[in-house]
Amino acid sequence: MKKILLIILDGLGDRPNRALGNKTALQAAFKPNLDYLADNGVTGLMSPVGFGIRSGSDTSHLSILGYNPREYYTGRGPFEALGLGIDLQPGDVAFRANFASVENGRVTDRRAGRIKDTTELSRSLETEIDGVKFIIKSGVEHRAALVIRGPNLSDRVSETDPHAINSDIMLTKPLSPEGEFTSSVINKFLIRSREILNNHEVNKKRIQNGEKPANEIMIRGAGKLPEMPSFEKLYGLKAACVSGTPLIRGIARMAGFDILNVSGMTGRTDTNYENVISAAVDALKTHDFVLVNIKGTDIAGHDRKPELKREVIEKTDRAMEGLKKLLDTTVIAVTGDHSTPCSFGDHTGDPVPILISTSGITRDYVKTFDEASVSLGYYKITSLDIMPLLLSYSDRSEKYGA
Ligand SMILES: O=C(O)[C@@H](CO)OP(=O)(O)O
């Protein structure tokens, strides 16, 4: 039986970009190590969740790990909260929150200039209103998690993220009668937060320095704690997660993974790629399955920066130099969780390249790892097919039938 290393470059898939000579970032990148693995493996295109679905990183990662989101997904919020170390309790409602910039009642930046640190801002917003406790914890850049705790709370409330700039700021609405109390108490919190954030020293300083203020908190992905069987129970695999992204850490925590901390791992484009990959290689000594998530590709896609996306791919590739040596004992798979084309600036339903490499595998004829090349590869699959394939290539599958 072999070990399994699954490396996910977040938002990897792309479309041809004029700035890169009509190539995708993968096509334009110098990536000898990814190409080596593709050449010495099988490749193909993988559609996250299903063909043409514009999945989020939450539903796609769940499905890649074999948890059908249609069965287990209750919203993004609980995973963000768990990933930030909040001990979510049954009855809590959790949200993903963005610190955003607002001018004259309109959102000018959904990410407040990718602000570096919102810890002080989050601290200033914690409160209790009408018997409901508001717990807010900062994540990487503009990201945060909001958890509300109290009796009779419902996740049947609308989001306040317009997902577009120049849109009016929003309040929540109940999505059904059971969401009425929750919506009204959240709106009190949001109105109070605007006041606090607009007068906060951090924002005054940002404006003085010519930076956008983080003066609005927008929420989305309401959900309660999901119930999921552990990864070990599902597959008999002891698993570890190497990711600087709280959402991914939260999904892995829910699945019972060991969550590793790595020096220099930031969850941004400036992460220490060498440390991330070598921590994963180390973890293979003590674990059967290691999941790595590299977030930089998705950040570059959202920010419409094809050169940056190419750079993230090249840095990841360089850090992967030593992986060839593992192929006798390990199945190595590389893919994305969805496409974030730089030309679109958001997730699309385009399929993502996938490679699976290990010694002794029957190779296909593909020699380079990019969207067009792997379309000639062996597989056209959805994310729900990945775990059965990894189990089979690592000689861990149970026989189906007698
Ligand atoms: O967290 C993120 O990186 C993205 C989703 O991929 O969300 P947002 O657009 O709110 O930054």
C-alpha cells in the first residue's frame, strides 16, 4: 500500500490571457516538476462537484475528499469558524465575513485592499445584543468568521455581500419566518459595526495613509455545524492537512485531519512554498494521506493578475523538486479545486487539470500539465471520482463484489 499526497492549487484552472501571449498561467509557466509528474502519470480534466458547476472552495474541497456537498454542506461559515479555532457549538450560526471598504453607502472594495491585519477591528466588534453573543475572529487578509450564539437562532437569513463593487451596502433579510429574529438581531449588529468601524483608529490611520478603510463587515455562507463521518472512518486513512487557509483547515478539522502549522505559511501569495511542501513530505512519514492547499493561484485569479498566477505556479513547482523521489512509495496527485480565470476574476465552471503519478502506473501520452494538454489525457472526471482513484492507485481499494 502506498501513501497519498494530494496537492491542490486553489483556483488553478484558467482561460487564455492576452498578457501571457494568449496562454493560461499554467501554459505560460516554467514548471518542469509538474510536467515530470504529468509525463510519469495519468492526467485529465476534473470538474469540481459536477460538470459546469461554479463551485466554491468549500463545496469543491468537500467533494474532492469524498464528502458529497449535497449531503454534508450546511454553509461556508462553519468551516471558516472551525478553521480559525472557534469551538462551534450545536445551535450556533456561523458566517464567513469580509472586511470591505465603503464610500457613500457603496462598496468600493470587497476586500479592503486585502488588508493585512484586522485583529483589532474584529476585537472591537464583539458584543452581545438581545441575548445573542457575537464572536468574531480575523482570518487571512480581509477574511473573518462571525459566529452568533444564543437561543432560537436560525441560519435562514440572507447574505449581505453583494459580490460586486459599486453596489449598495446591505442588511440581512429572513429567508423564512424562522429567520426573522436572527435577521433583526444581526442587522442591529451590522448597523452598530458600521459606526464602530468608521470611527476606528485603524481606519483613520488607513485613510491618512491613502489606504482604503475596512469600514464594513459583510456576511455570507450562513450555516450550523454539519455532521460528517471522519476521514479515518470513511477510508481508514490517518490524514494531515497543510494549508494556511482557515476554510480548508476548517474542512480538514471537521474530517478529523491533523492540522499542521508551518513556519512561513501565510495563506497568501507570499507563503513559504518550500516549507509548505517539505512539511507535507515530513507528514507522509506519520500519515497515510496528506492534503496541501496553495491559495496564491486563486488570489491571483480573483485579482485578475495572470503574471502573479504564473509566478505562484512556478514557485510551487520549484518547491516540488524533491517529490520525484517519493513515487515508489507515494501516489502524488495535483489539481485545482475550481477554475478562477484571471480574465473573469471569479470562479467559473470550467474543468481543472488533474495529474496522478506514481511508479508502475500505466501512463497516458500527456507530457505537460496544462488545461489544453491534459484534455488529451486519460480522465474526464468529477471531484467525487478523485478519492476512489487515489485509493485504487495506492492499492487501498476494497473490492466491489465478490
Ligand atoms: O476567500 C476568498 O479567497 C474568496 C473565495 O475564493 O472570497 P472573496 O471573494 O470574498 O475574497
